[in-house]
Amino acid sequence: MGRRCASDRFVPLVMMYEFEAGVENDLVRIRNELESPEKINDSPQTAPSKRILSLVPRYRKVLDGTIAAKQMGLRGCETNAPT
């Protein structure tokens, strides 16, 4: 950065969206390769979570899946919901 740059004023820009866009493109490609939505989960090896794990090895189905569902606006079962 040189002598004239004040390092205390330097703010690095770190963007994670390029990685996410790559995964999104792969997921769209997988969806487009299938003839129907039912084919996405036609064996234990091709379950949606297995497909995601092949693209994102650090994916944690219960935690990350719950976060994704909430971000999409899906609600879980309420503990005090009537039965």
C-alpha cells in the first residue's frame, strides 16, 4: 500500500456472493437436468441434501436447512400449536 496510505483508514471489501452464485448456478443446472421435481429425490444418493453436500461440503442439513426455510418465510411447527 505504500507509505502514503493510512492503514487505519483502509477497509477491505470481502464479497461472498461470487461463491454463492456459483453454487446457485450448479443447483439450477441440476434442476434443469431433471424431467420433473420428483426425480430430485429418487434415491438416497440423490436426495437434495446429498446434492447440496456435493457442492458445499460444510453444509449441515438440520442447521442450514432450518435457516434457509426461515429465510424463505416457511414456519416450523409451534410447540404450543393445537393438535
